[in-house]
Amino acid sequence: MLRLNSKLEELEEAGQSIKVALAGAGQMGKGLVSQISQMKGMQIVAVADLYPERGVQAFQEAGLSDEEIIVTDSLDEADEAIFDDKVVVTRELRVLTRLVEADVVVEATGSPNAGALVGFLAINNGKHIVMLNVEADVTVGSLLNSLAENAGLVYTLSAGDEPGALIELYNFADALGFKIVAAGKGKNNPLDRYATPDDLIQLAAEKGASPKMLTAFVDGTKTMVEMNAVSNATGLVPDVPGMHGPVTSVEELCRTFSLKSQGGILKREGVVDFAIGDVAPGVFVIITTDQETIKKDMDYLKMGSGPNYLLYRPYHLCNIETPLQR
């Protein structure tokens, strides 16, 4: 076990902390500020957003006073404020990524262009980068990862987002030597491939999201992007263009995502896909093994009689889990 809680407590007791700079104070970013504010051994020292009032609001909702929040686009002023135990809000990504005290940059703008810029600047300035921006990851993640590795830094997707949660399940199964039949997620919104932002204005307001972003969730775009990220990270590929996306249930996942010869929908193993039904907000991996002893063990452990077995995580907590990315 990784003992992350103990390690963070040790940092706190030593008067130290992991200092985080955050790009983007939208729904995910604002939630991350509040989440980290209740943790030991970690703190957000700065937020960058095109609209500084959003960064200020994020810190206020996390319990900081106006006197503790400094709004500036000056790097020197920002560094001085953080040294004086204040937090910074800035419009400038180039300021955010050059802060002396920042150890890691979290990218949460949701914009591929901004994500690419933040990743490049962060790595060039010696900062680790956590990408809570899957759109940027599928566009330039491979390049940013190479740049980070060459610089002795870490580039990673965020824990808690569906790709991160799913990759954790995949890594668990793959490390144990299981064959991966399928890896997927439950779609969180009813599928409407013809949805537009105008159609979703009211629903977006109710959810506290932008109509444009919500449309990407509803029309399937976000699902395609997320599973693209999983493919890039694992080498799993779609079974068919666009994936199957069947209507199914948690109880039926193993049967649905099995080979056609076994009564399922797949032409081959080692695929990514998504499901419509009660699977959301969870993620899943279907695994199999040729080892007869392991099959008996899995049956004994109530995992079923095989040949396929379900690993299911019934939740993903998005920005709430981001601080635990490692």
C-alpha cells in the first residue's frame, strides 16, 4: 500500500507541503481548491484564470479571507505574496508556471490550446504537471510526456477522472498478469448525438456547467475523447469505429463484453468501449486467465465461474481525487 495519508501527515508535521499551482477555476478547478484546503501536507498557492474573480471566489469558498488573496499579473509580486503565506490569483499562465514555490501545476482549463501551453511552460520551468484536461492529453499528451521524461519530471493524467480511474484498474489487472478483454466506462448522460449547446442551456445551469461542455458529454464527444486517452495509455483499441456503446447493466457487463463466440459483442479481446445503463458513474475492466487454479480461486472469491471476470469501480470523483495522483 502507498500510505499517501501517512506521507502527507509527515509533511504537515515537518512544516512542509506540496505546493500546487492551478490553471483554471471552473467547476473542476474550484472544487479542487476546496478539496486541497482540507488536506494535510498540500496547499494550492496560486490560481490562474481569464476571469480573476473566479479564482478569488474559489479561494473564498475554501475559507480564505480577502486579505489572504492577492490578485496580480506580476511574477515578482506573486512570488513575494506566496513567500508571505498568501495565495495568488492571476490571469497570466506564464506567471503561474514560473512561480518559485510551486512544485506541481494542475491543468484544469478544459481547453486543448491552454492545456498544451500550460504543459509546455510548466515542464520548461521545472514543474511536474497533472493534466485534469483530457482534451489536451489526447492532443499533445504523448509529446508532453516525452518532454517531461527528458527533463526528469512527471507528466500524468489526473486521478479521479474516468480515464485515470480506468487506467488504475487496468494497471492493477495487468500487473497481476490477467488478460484484458475489455476496459470501459458507463456513460453519465443519455446519449443524444444531435444535442447542441442551445438545447442544454437550462440543464447546464442546473448542473453548474457550461452548455458547450455539457453538450460534449451528451452527444458522445467526451466519451470518445476519454476512451482515446485510455487507448493511448494502455494500447487497448476500439473493437469497431466509434465503439459499440451497448445498453447493458453492471450485472451483464461480463456477458456483454465477451467474444461473439461466448455470446457477447466483441470480435476480439483487448478493447476499449463504453456502456449505457446503470454502469455510470463507474468504470470497469473485464479480465480472463488461462490458469485453472486461478479460475477456481476466482470462483471461490465470488467473482463468478468465468471465463471472464468483472473488476468494477462504481464511482469516479473527478477533482476530489486529483490530489492523490502519483
